[in-house]
Amino acid sequence: MIPKREIRRTGLPLSVLGLGAASVGNLYRPVSDGEARATLAAALDAGLTYVDTAPRYGHGLSERRVGDAVRERDDVVLSSKVGRLLTPDVRLKGDAERHGFRSPLPFEQVYDYSHDGVMRSYEDSLQRLGLARIDILYVHDIGPMTHGDDDARTFGQLTTGGGFRALERLRDSGAINAFGLGVNEWRVCLRAMEHVDLDVVLLAGRYTLLEQTALETFLPAALARQVSVVIGGAYNSGILATGVKGEGPHYYDYGEAPPEIVARVRRLETLCARHGVPLPAAALQFCLAHPAVVSVIPGLGSVARVHQTLDFHAAAIPADFWRELRTENLVDPQAVLPGEDL
Ligand SMILES: NC(=O)c1ccc[n+]([C@@H]2O[C@H](COP(=O)([O-])OP(=O)(O)OC[C@H]3O[C@@H](n4cnc5c(N)ncnc54)[C@H](OP(=O)(O)O)[C@@H]3O)[C@@H](O)[C@H]2O)c1
């Protein structure tokens, strides 16, 4: 069975291996209803009982599919996100890629992090999910990486505009168990922590086998403030799962990998091969070694991926592999490796 770790401030237990449901929202490629249903059932039955979705994932498609999969179960912890409202648009037809997703749902996304925007997003999500409860809400993609010049205004919607207040009310009333940010950048998490008590941060791509930029400042701050961390994008959107032996394209942070990243992954692959370690197994287990981390949630879009992922999580990785990872300067010297304490 997959072990669980608690969100420190609230005691909510998450399976250490969870399911990122962007894939079942048709990230990059269409997934049929049947395949999505089978993938979610296989993951839940195997103990991946923490599931993360969002309005953005397939413009509502992921939430619809996830809601149907979890409705009859009482062992699931579910997170969704606020900050994007979905508005219908009759001109949208077909499943050509929009914002990375191949979804046929005719909705456009509009940012709104204000008090009323957060409440409407939460209520809309309940309706799409067909559920009476969401356990965790993340503020989705706040920060300059997404908002550029509009960063100050959108962040202000959370502070002076009451977005954080809405989340605090939902938590205080017991409607949700926990809230935090779901982001690809860590500085904005430090900023948010100056304004509000976050329970949990979903950080994507910034603490992985390839990149540990969150290590020096954000992760110690999270530990000090009892903020738990969920790792998304543990494969940096693909390259740490596929490796670089094949022809490519090799996906890194949702685009084609630059040559220096391909070269680094090649060095990681060489070390893995020397020790008989699958690269994705090292990628998953690396993230879970940091004491702030409670769960890692790879994006899984097929039953085969679920089974592979279970094997990667269970794979025995020799201590020598982790030692050489450090001596060959393939990770930050301060990174916590499996079997070590901070
Ligand atoms: N801002 C945020 O809050 C945020 C941002 C990013 C991610 N997240 C969360 O984190 C989850 C995971 O992130 P992600 O899906 O973007 O990235 P990821 O987990 O780093 O990578 C997913 C990609 O890896 C591939 N993959 C997975 N297992 C594989 C395997 N065994 N062999 C080969 N390829 C494999 C998948 O390809 P296939 O499609 O071929 O299976 C998929 O394209 C998301 O679903 C979401 O829940 C949140």
C-alpha cells in the first residue's frame, strides 16, 4: 500500500504518491472517457488516493472525470484550484489544442483572484465535480511567471481584494480542510506567506532531480512555517520520465528541452544505467526525501502509466547511486537524499 503523510497544520493525510489529473484533462493529447475512467480507477485502487485537478485542466474536463471517479469513494483526498473562471464561448468547437489541452469543452478561462472570484470558482468546481466537498484549494498560477506585468494587480486581488480572506473563511467554516498555492515558481510562495497562513503549497518543477532552486530559501521557510509541500511536475513535464535516449521531442517545462538540459539528463541517465536504476524511479524518490514534502503527483494518463509509476515508486535504489549523484555534482550539495536526515 502507498504510505501517507499528513499536511502538518491540519492533519489531513495524503498518499505520498498521488495522481496529477492534468493528463486526464487531455494535456497535449486526447484521452478517451474510457481510458480516463480506467486510469483513475487503477490509480485509486492501487492507493494513489490523493488526486489533484483544476478548472484549467481541459477547461473543466479533468474535474468532470475526476468527480465521476471519486464520488462513491470515501478514501480520496481531492484538491482543485481557484483563480480561473470558465466562461462559455459558442465559437469554440472541436478539440484543437488550446492552452496546452486537447479538450472539446467550449469554455475560455478568465483570471479572477478576488474574493468573489475565488468563491465563484470554488462553487463552479463543486458543480463540475458533482461533489459536495473539496478538501484542498490551491490558488492557481499566481505570480509573475504567469501574469508578467499584471502580477501586482492579480496578487492584490488576493490581499486587498479579499481572495485570501475567502479561502480563510472556507477553511475556518470547515468547508475545506486546507489551502495554499499551486504554482511553478517559489518566490511568490514566500510573498504569500507574508500575508496569510498557508497549509500546503503545490510546487511544480522547482524541486526535481534536474532542478533544486527551491532548496535554499523556500523549502526551509516552508519547514519553519509548517507549510507542507506537494511536488508537481516531478518529471519536469516529461524529460525525467522519458530520458533522452529516444528521438524526442524531449519535453522540459512544457516546451522542447534546451541542449543544456538534454546534456544534464544524459549524465543522469548514464549514472542510472551504471546502477540499474530507472530514471523516473530516481526522479520520484528524490522529491520525497525532503522533509517538507508530503506527496509527489506525476501526471498519469493511462493504466500502463499507473502501473509503471507504482514500480518506480517501489524500486530499490542503492545508496551508492545517491552518493554518486552528489559526488558527480548532479544535484545541489545541500539536497536531502533518500536515507538522509536534513
Ligand atoms: N501550477 C500548478 O499548480 C501545477 C503546475 C504543473 C503541474 N501541476 C500538477 O502536477 C501534476 C503533474 O505535472 P505534469 O503532468 O505537468 O508533469 P510531469 O508529471 O512532470 O510529467 C507528465 C508527463 O510525463 C509523462 N510520463 C509520465 N509517466 C511516464 C512514464 N512512465 N514514461 C514516460 N512518460 C511518462 C507523461 O506522458 P504521457 O502523456 O505520455 O503519459 C506526461 O506528459 C499535474 O497533473 C498537476 O496536477 C500543478
